[in-house]
Amino acid sequence: MEASMKHYVNDIDQVVDRIGDRVTLLGNIDPLRVLQDGSDDELRAEMKRQVAAGSRGRGFLLGTGSPVTPATPLARVQRYLELGRSLN
């Protein structure tokens, strides 16, 4: 699902509450505010929050809700992958 951007909010908790276990969700980490510009602690916290919400449904794939921005350093993307693996 799309990241919360462009003057609207897609909150994973609300979506899971609404759809239950009818479909598998793809998470919506904000690629600008959280992945590109957020701290490691902010990124980890958002990833954990989304995994916890998604695990209440049918299934969950952790991902960004929009393309990764060109200004996101490769090291930051690698950190995101490391954190994602540690949450399994």
C-alpha cells in the first residue's frame, strides 16, 4: 500500500483492522521521512510497528510504500535490509 504522503494517511494498523485476514499486505515505510531522513531508531521503530500490525492479518511483506528516493545512500538501504532481516 502507498506510504502516507501527499496529504493523506495510510495507517497500517487501521488497514489491518479493516481488512483482517482477507489479503496479504505490503508495508508502507515512508521512503523520504523514515528511510532517507530518519534515524536508525526511527527506522527500526517504524519497521517494528508495521511488522506487529501486519502480523495480525493474513500475511505481511515489509517494504516501502513508494520508490526509494535517489538521495537515499546505499548504506541506508543496506541498513534497512539488515534491520528487516533482524525482525524475523
